[in-house]
Amino acid sequence: MESCDRCLMDGFSDTRFKKTLTGCNYCDDFLNNTVSKTHINWTLDTLIEKIKKEGKGKKYDCIVGVSGGVDSSYVLKLAKQKGLRPLAVHMDNGWNSNLAQKNIESLVNSLNVDLYTYVINWEEYRLLMKAFFHADVVDVELLYDNAMYGVNYMLARKHGIKHILGGMNVATEGLSIPYEWNWFKLDGLNIKSIAKKYGVKIKNFPVYTAQKYLRDSYLYGIKWHNPLDIIDEYNKENVLNILENEHGYIRYKYKHYESVFTRFYQGYILPEKFKIDKRKVHLSNLILTGQISKKEALQTMQESPYDEEQFIKDRKFFLEKMNWDISELNQYISRERSEHSDYRNSRKQYFALLGYYKRFFK
């Protein structure tokens, strides 16, 4: 692919996209996502009214998953501002940074909302992470992301809640991540297959399968909404300033750095083992939404994702948490990658079932 004068995804191709008129399939895909956003058939106010109506008489009318990151934090604030009765849900997998904990506590206290924290059994989670490291697959964070969905939908069923509000949005996450950089987040079967291969018995981990998601979405009628896509011009910098001034929020250096592992994974493991720098996607998204210039993004890319002192601290913390020594980490980094598709998975099955559910429930 020729160099793109708009985004940073130069040299990447993706079989999901056809040849585009502009010569950059990532930019065109982003523009298509932006156009599809404008076709959402309700406003924020109509969504809020629907949530209030369907939550009448219940303690909570919606769930808001909070990680400590800026997007989910603002969704919680927005829900409260609009008169909703949210249950804030956080999943603790043992890797929270102290700053993330502080941001979550400051936010829920100042907004006066209830917080439910689901604490994953650390020893089981550690063994599952080790299985993913042994498998040499790229998406180690499939574990967290999959469980996050499972916990949110589990609590929605428990409380009879029909609406979950998430922080995902086109403005900061509308650019598609290259196919080779992650895996299908609802693929509980893939998690089970990798765990079985490396002798890990899943007892307490909230594995969430594609079948469970379809059941919850269509049979239980639980809907996931991304309200930041239906407000006017969501701007990350403006929102950060609001959260800082009104709730004592402290920003992170890069997107998703509220987790120590995510910081180590995106800042070290992905670049060193898989030759992937996710800042390309995150910064490209901000360029295409006019929040930064390409020149500014290129200057940021010249910086290390880690300052040396923080890297040494995080590496030490990682090794202690995983019960590894430095030689085990080096061996892992030096091995060739393997693919999630080498293990049982439900990617194709999900899309086949999705078509069935859509036809049956239309």
C-alpha cells in the first residue's frame, strides 16, 4: 500500500477491505463507520427515555462498565447527568494501576453512584495468562475483554436490567484494528481450547461465549449501547479537561494505560514480540477526527511508549505477578507467534448464528 497522507497505517493491508478510491482502506473504513453513525435511528434523549421507561421500578436502570479510562468515565458521568440510575461495574483482574483505582473511586464518590467490583480469582487468571503466553497468540487481553462482557451481562440478567452503556466510540476507536492484531472478543471457546491445551482447568473464570451473547441479546433483550456515538462531536481532550476539573481525574500517557498489564502489553510485548505498535491506530483515529494533526502524531510516535524508569518498574511487577524470571520473559519474547485459529474457535459459528437470530427475531 502506498503511503497515506492522512493516517499512520502506511504499509498495512487487510483482506477484509476491498481496494478503495483513496488508496487507504483504513481511512475509508473509518469514514464508512462515521457515516453509519449518522444513521443511528435515535438521539441521546430518546435512548435515555427508553432506558428510564424500561427501568421503572428497579433500583438500577442501566449498567455502565468502568475501567478507569476516560471514555467509560465520561459515560458514567453522562448517565448520571441525564437522570439515569446506573450501576457502575468494574472488573478487577489483579492488574489495576493505583491511578486507575484512584480515578474510579473519585468518580463514583463524586457522582454518588453504586459500584460493583467483580474480583477475578487471581491464581486461576495467572494460569490462564500463562497458557496464552505458552500458546504465543497475539491477543492475551482476550481474557480480560471476554470476562468483562460476561460480568456485565451476568449482572444485567441478575438485576433485570435491559441496557448496558459502554465507552466505545467512533471518535477515538472508529479505525479498525488490523486483523492480525487481536482476536474475536466473544470467543470463549478459544479461551477454553487454549486453557485445555496447557492443562488449565477453568473453575471460576467468567468465560463468555458467542452463544451466551446471542442468548442475552435476543432472548433476554439486553442491549449494549455506545452513547458517545450519539452525542455531538465527542472530543477526548475536552472530556479530559471536564473530568479533571470536576472529578479530580488524572490522565494516563496513552490510551488503555489504566491497567499495568495493558501498559506492559502494548508498550513492550506487542512491539517486541509481535512488531505491533497500537499507537498507530489510536493516533490515526485522532487525526481523522481532527483532534490532532498528523505532524503531532508522528512526533508522538518518535517517543518511546515507555519511559525507562516506568518500564523497569512494570517489568519487575510483571515478573513478580507471573512468578517468572527474566529468562522466561526473554524466551517468550523471542519465540515465533502462533495463531488463535490454531485452536478451536467460534468466529465463523458466531456469524452464522447471528444471521439466524436476526431472521428469527426481526
